[in-house]
Amino acid sequence: MTSSNTQPAPVSPYLVLGSAIVLPASGHVILGVPVRGLQFLFFMVILAWVTAKIAPPDASFIGRHAGGFLIYALSILDAYKLARIRHAQWVHTATQGSDNSQSGITPHT
């Protein structure tokens, strides 16, 4: 008697990447970790404000808010990394399940 524990496929890492680029923290929301996304948004706003206060008046918009853009870039990378890890784990468990069923090996439960 074998039990097949098939989990649904995780969200596509490219969908998470695209949504994180378009709207900050949305990639984390899609992944189911909205608190992490809110933390990134909080630090994005705080560091953008701090660098706006420190930057010289003749700096460009991006230069004045460089801290916020840094956190924005890190949040995109973080959301994509989490999505890629979840997808790789799903592929690994799906592959392990098919290998065990073909070889006649049943996992211990």
C-alpha cells in the first residue's frame, strides 16, 4: 500500500519576480509571507526618508532616496529567492516520489 502525497505546484518564480518588480511586497504576499513584505516596505520608507534628509539638495531623485531603492532591490531578490527555493523543493519531492515508486521502495511512515 503506497500513499501518494502530491502537493500542488508552488507559484511560478517568474510570476513572483514580476509582481515584486511592479509592486513592492506583492511578491511576498503571493508567497504567503505578507509580514516579511511589510517589513521590507517599512524599512524601504524609513531608509528613503533618512537618505532624503542626508543627501545634498542638488542630488537626483534616485540619489536622494537611494536607501529606499536599495531595500526595494533587496526585497525583489528575496521574494524571487524564496519562490525559487520552494519550486526546487517541490520538484525534488516530486522526483523523489516517482523514483521510489519506480524502484519499488516505499518510504517509512
